[in-house]
Amino acid sequence: MAQAVRFYETGGPEVLRWEEVTVGEPGPGEVRIRHEAVGLNFADTYFRSGLYPAALPAGMGVEAAGVIEAVGPGVDGFRPGDRVTYTGSPLGAYSTERVMSAEHLIAIPDEIGCDVAAAMTMRGLTTAYLLRRIHPLNAGDTVLLHAAAGGVGLIFTQWAKLLGLTVIGTVSSEEKAEIARAHGCDHVVLYTREDVAARVREITGGAGVPVVYDSIGKTTFDASLDSLARRGLLVCFGTASGPTPPIEAMRLAVKGSLFVTRPALADYIADPAERAELAGELFSHVAAGRIRIEINQRYELPDAVRAHRDLESGRSIGSSVFTL
């Protein structure tokens, strides 16, 4: 029997259950994957808490990497033994094995291990669309990134440096500040003790930044708006502290004709060609060592409750995975 983490009601980490599940044979267009590593993402807590709706009972997780064990009729481009990763598929990645549609799969280059792939597919593709699709950026531009020592943050900062950008990053502690600097963050702001917008204005000579990347949401929204230059763009791509507050259009005008977007990764990898392009750029940087993926927390799948508690408490740094 395969095993998986499932939940039957929404709530805190304690609703997660480790149990045996039946995994059948793949049907048309499907494959059966034996997982070697599973990604732990903050978005997982949104499904568990009910912030993101899911039909119950449900599996948990949307990102994993492993080896294809069986291929159903009509599957092209994959065969048993192939190493693959995925993100954004239906819930159920917190499992030892599963059957799923082949359309979500991305082949893993030989230079990248399954644990690294599970730690970076969602975070890396998120970084890819943030830096390569949302807004035209030029070498020399300065941007503000919240949670600079998080899983996305550490990839983002390294990639931003490859593009010639200057990064102002916010973190919650001196320990995380050191980690952010070690990954290329040019200016670090401790949001727990400093006025973020005031520091951004100081660093930029009063101009503000053209783009703010905010994965925190509720508690950072005002500071993000106040950090923008005239006609700047606020990219709200996460809600770690709670949902982004309602936006009054006139407020955007008064603060400098600002723009706000709330993108989702799914809309940037829905097209197979675009997903392949973004993944190819990401994987090439990682395979060549230009972007380092450091796994700072490793858990076993039965420890999902503890993993979620660590994640929501802010104790996690960088990427986390479940290893099998």
C-alpha cells in the first residue's frame, strides 16, 4: 500500500493525517510516479486552512519529484524510469506514490537531484515569472523584495543579480539578514524594527522603487505601496500574514498613479511552451551553479504536522522538503 497525508476538515496543522491509500494503474494520458522528494510550500497551508478551497477529503501538496514507474495509453515524451518533477497539479503530492496526468510533468536534468528539484520547482518557476514576465526590468534597476530569506527570496535574489538588479530585501531577524546578504541581497531591512518605506526612500535617494514583490500580504501592504516610485508596480504574489487588504483606486492615484497585480503561478505555466521556456532557463542556471538551491529543512512525510507548524511560525529558512 502507498501512504499519503490527507485532511478531512480545514484548520490547523493537526487536521493532517498520515494514512494508507490505494494507488491504481495509470489511465489514458496518466503516469504513476514513485516520489523521492516532496516540496513543502507556504501555499500548502492555504489549502489546509481553507483560504484556498478544496473538495474534502483531500490530499495535500502540489509539488514533488520522483521516478515514473508506469505509463498509461497516449502518453508521449515520458517512459518508465524517467526522473520528473511537477508543481501546480491537483492536491496529493504528500504521498509515497500517485497516479496523475502527464501534462504537468517536467523532465529533470541529470545534473539536478530529485530533492533539489522538489525544493525548487514551485519556488523557481515563481521566481522565473516574477522576474521574466511581470514587468520589464533593466540592469541597474532597484527592486524591493519581502521575505528575502525565504524559499522564493533566496532564488529571486541570486537570479536578480544575474540580471544586474539591485535588491532591497526585508527579513525578520539578524540571522535571516546574514543569509539574504550571502545570497546577493544588496540592502537588508529588518521589518521588525525598521520603517521599511523610510529605508527604501533613503536607499533610493527619495525616489522609491519601480517594483515591489510582496509575498507577505496583510502586514506589509501599506509599506509596499509607500515604497513605490511614481507609476510603480506592486506585485502581490502571496499572503503569508493574511489576505491583501481591499484596494481603493483613488489611493493608488494619490500615491503616484500606482499599479497593483495579484498573479498566480498557474497562469504563467498553463501554456506548455511557456512552462518549458521558464523551466529551461531556471534549470540551466541551477545545473550550471549560477543559482544555488539550499535545502535548509528536511522532514519525513509522517512529520507533516510539525513541518507545517515550523513553516507558519517563521522558523523555516529558505527551502524545505520531505524526503522519502
